[in-house]
Amino acid sequence: MRTLLLVPALSLAACLVAAPAFAPAFAKEKEKLVVHLKTSKGEDAGTATFKETKKGELSIKLELKNLPFGEHAVHIHAKPVCDAPDFKGAGGHFNPDARQHGTLNPMGHHNGDLPQNISIGEDHAGSAAFKVDYLSMKEGSPNNILANGGTAIMVHEKPDDMKTDPTGNAGNRIACGVITAPSAQ
Ligand SMILES: [Cu+2]
Ligand SMILES: [Zn+2]
């Protein structure tokens, strides 16, 4: 299931609870993973919060800032590397199923492709939320974004056309956050 939802303003709260969430008292809660993104200039670009839902989907909530006005592609890239300014070290899109790029591509899509672009406002901030059934944080699953040292979440200068292999014609990489297991941080 791929749905787009509006995000409540809880990113600050999510940051504050990230560490205690792994304490024994919270052990039965589904754990949130908060990833901090930076722009190619090293500015704070906000957060991406990952959480597994009871239905076994991965919820991804973006609260981004310090980005240019307009529509921007967001992907999960294959390597846990954010090497500013071009972020090339993150490699291509996370693609354990060896597909082509884009939800509108008949040969697609990569596991790292998200269902929608994010819209950044004139205040240089924007939010988006997705739930996808083709990514997880489950140990042993091929679509686990934490496996093999992790992955990276990437924002691009342009929107994704959802069909051009392998990049979605989304242009330069402008913000990045490393996605790693809490024990590896
Ligand atoms: Cu990308
Ligand atoms: Zn892709």
C-alpha cells in the first residue's frame, strides 16, 4: 500500500524521545529511528523518522528545512555515506530486488523509490509522510534499510519523474542523512 498523509508537527518530540525509546520500559513499543539530514553546505536539513507499523509497513515521516522552494525527489540510497557536497558516496538507489527506477516504470521500481516528491514551501521547509510495504527494518529481510551497515536518505534538486532509469531525472543531490541501526550510532 502506498499512501500519502499529512504529518502532524511532532518532529521535535520525536528527536527528544529517540534515545529513551530503547530503554527497557519502552521495550514493547515499536521503535522509532530518527535520522538527521544535512545540506551539501552542512546546514541542518531536518529529520526523517522511520517506524514499523503494526501492519508490517515502514512509515517514513519527513520534516525538512533549509531547502530550496519547490518539488524535490526523495530516495533511499544504497550506502550509509553522506559525503558533502555531492553525496556521490551514497551510491545509487537501494535496489535489493534488482528492478529499474520509478513507480511508473513497468520494469520498476527500486525499493529505495518513494511514492511522492516532497513539496518545499517559500519558508524553505516542508513535510511529507509515506507508508510503504517494500521497505522494512526487519533483521534478515532483504529490504531492511539497516542491513549491511545501513543506507542513506537523499533529497535532490529536482522532482522525480517516477520513470527515468536509474535516477528519475532528479538532478543533483542536495541533502542527505545516514540511516544506521541505533546500536551502530
Ligand atoms: Cu536519490
Ligand atoms: Zn530509483
